[in-house]
Amino acid sequence: MKKLLLAALTVGALSVVSGEALAQGALSQNSHPMAFSFNVGPRIGLSGSGVTARINPEFQLHFGSRYEGPMVGLGLAIQPGFGGVGLSFAPRFQWDIQIVPGTAFFLSPYGGMDVGVVLYGNGAGFLMDPNFGLDLKFVVVNRLLLGFRPIGIGVPILIANNGTFVGVTYDIAFSIGATF
């Protein structure tokens, strides 16, 4: 269902861009250094913890005057599942590398550290989650930001009243946003 939704959003976004606009470089501009994106996808526990969701609205700021190169992101990671919900402050560092010069297609390795709480049943726990991965992104008409995270690895560390849990997760995400 999520793949179908992302495909529909991508086709819809590209359908508003005429062939002439594409020929004139609708996918080649990236002059806005800031962005807001909404990321969502499954979080798969590789250490036997099952599958949950990860919802991550994020604000991004590039160090330069364009949407490329090094950037910092500040977001909120929301992880519902397993009888509770995790809420984390999610800063990260990312480097947006233009795959083909003159286009708005980016390969974006990142590293981050989510820090927050997990609320469940009658208790709560402290959560730290170092994570790293690779995003693929493109900017359409210098404004619409579309992305896919094929590789994301997290190491959640949960400290709760019933003990400590350390896991390994594989994250996949689809994102949509805007540059400004």
C-alpha cells in the first residue's frame, strides 16, 4: 500500500511538469538551501524485535546556498508499535551529493542519533538510537522534494524499569517535502 501511495505521488508530481519544462531544466535546479520533509516507512527488527513503523518529519538546513553538500537535520522520530510509542528528538548530519552534475538527483549518506522516550502500558523508558544510512532524493521544479531510503541501520538502546534492550534495525522510508 505504501509503495502504491509513493508511486501515485511521484507520478502525480511529475505529471504537473510539462515535457518542455523538463527539457528546460525543471529537474536541474536546486537553489533552495532549506527543506522540510515527511518520511515514513517500516522499521524491521533484525534482532528478533519484529516490525514497527517510523514516522519522521524533519527540517533540513544546508551549509551553502543550494540544496547540496553538507546539511544538518532536526526532526522528530515517532515509532508506534509493540504496545507503546517511541518519541525522539532526531538530529542528523547528511551530505547531499549530486549524482549527475546539472541534475537534481542526490545520493545522501547520513548519520544521526535519536534521543527520547518510549511510553508503554504502565511505564516508560529512555531511548537512544544511533543510526546511519543512505537516501536517494530528487528535487522537481526547484521545490518538490521526493526521496527513498533503501538502506537505514539503527541500533536502538532502551533503558526501562524492566531492564535494558539493545537491538539492530533495518529502516526503509519514503519521503515527500519541499525546498525553500
